[in-house]
Amino acid sequence: MTDEWRGWREATEAALYGAGGFYLRPEGPAGHFRTSVHASPLFASAVARLLTGLSLPEPALVDLGAGRGELLTGVLAALPASFPVRAYAVERAARPAGLDERIAWCAEPPAGVRGLLFANEWLDNVPVDVAEVDEAGTARYVQVRTSDGAEHLAEPVTGADAAWLDRWWPLRGPGLRAEIGRPRDEAWAAAVGTLDVGLAVAVDYSHTRDSRPPFGTLTGFRGGREVRPVPDGGCDITAHVALDACALPGAELLTQRDALRRLGVSGARPPLTLASSDPAAYVRALSAAGEAAELLGRGGLGDFGWLLQRVGA
């Protein structure tokens, strides 16, 4: 990684996906942070119910940003044994050893499929540029030094990026910052375009136009801890997603809490009578309730945004 000034989008692309990039390491994302997929098998079971509810013959299940195949592995385990599904893991890293051979490993989502495309914490790792307003009131691109994360303001934001800021994240005063989400809008539209018929779902840290954070959300993660974002390949570089900007016509936005409840995930504790009639079942049910509570919890995973985009009839 050379020590030079770059825009955050270019620097993040190199740090995450370039030679020796963070997301190409053998341990994968699970070695550094815990997503809903890792929190509980209830999440994969809910995705399985979403897939079967599409009522499509031999549907495809496309996991966009598949990590090391954890979600697909969980969904396949949750599906009825006779359910016909074609599973695709879309990931830039190499296929992990021992992965279920029913899962096809690919660098791009397959085109022309019918089924469910699921992107769990994918959009937040689509690199974006950062803008900050200078003392004169002009929004400028922020450049970063790759070796230590130092920043300075560069040229004014113009063109399509300026139009995106004006529509989706207006910056009204000196020092205010934003992540320019236009590349994510385009990436999501392209992903949805690979479906002929079905449902595309994006799940992520998110915010909407009426609740944008004034100084942005750019940060880093390493070893399970939030760290200063330094694009040297040593940590994850991420920022929350403007999901409302990504949404195409007819999309639905809701919280993970509401989405999972629709799919039958409940944090309700089992009745105490079960403890005396079937102690083992009570312990299992209590454990499941705890896992569900984490997936649905306020101030945590339950606040994640879900973007649901139906395609075709």
C-alpha cells in the first residue's frame, strides 16, 4: 500500500479488495465482526422462509457478499430436504475449503435468474467518496493518506456527485460531512437487474434523509472492535447506507425487527410450564428466545434497515 493521498472511494477499494486486501484474507469477515448470520441460525431460517414463500419452481438463492458461505450454509440446512434450490455465493475472495458443493462460487451475480437475491451487509462495503463543507460553504472531496488515515480537503464536489448530495444528503454548514452514496445506488440497481423474477433484499446499517448523521458514519473495524479508519488493508472500512437513495420504484423499507417478525422470529420467552413438563425443550426454547431478542433488539441488530425490491410478476 503506497503512502499517497487518495479519495476515500479509491483508497477503500484498494484497502478492502486490492492485493492483500482486508476482505481477501483467509479468516473472512467472521474473523473480525459478528453479523446477524453469525448471531443465530434463526436468521438463516427466516431467509429460508422468505425463499420458499416466493412459490417459484427451482428458485435461485443468490447471496451477494457471501463472506465464506455462512448464510447459504445455514439456509440450505433450514430448507426442507426435497426443496429444489440453486445456491450462488457471490464473493471476491477464493472459495473456502469444505463448502457444500451445492453452492456455486462466483465473482458476479448470475444474470437472468428467478428467485431471491440477498445482500446482508454488502452495500456498506461498496466504497464511496466522502464530502466535507469548507469554511466558505463549499462541499469538497475529502482525501485520505493511506498510511495513517490523515485527511485533507481537495477539489469541490461537482456533477453527478453534487446532484446526489443535493437530493439525498444536503450539507448546509462548514464542517458537515457526508458519504456520497451514488456508487451504492448504482451497485444495487445492477444487482436487482440480474433478477428476471423474484425478490431482492438488502440488509444493512442505514439511515434515511430525515435522519442523516451530520458528520457521516465512516469508521473501521478490526478484531471485533471499532477502530479509526485507516485504508492500509489492516481493518474494515465501512459507512452506513442511505437505503432510501438505493430504493427503486415500488421498494419497501422497514427495520430488521419488523422484517424478522413477519418471518416468524419472536423473542417471546417460553411458558414456565414447559420447564416442568419438558426441561430440555424449555432450555432450547429459552436459548432461541435469547438469540431472537438479539436479532430484534433496539439499538442493535433490530435497527438494521431492510430494503425489499420485488421484480417481475
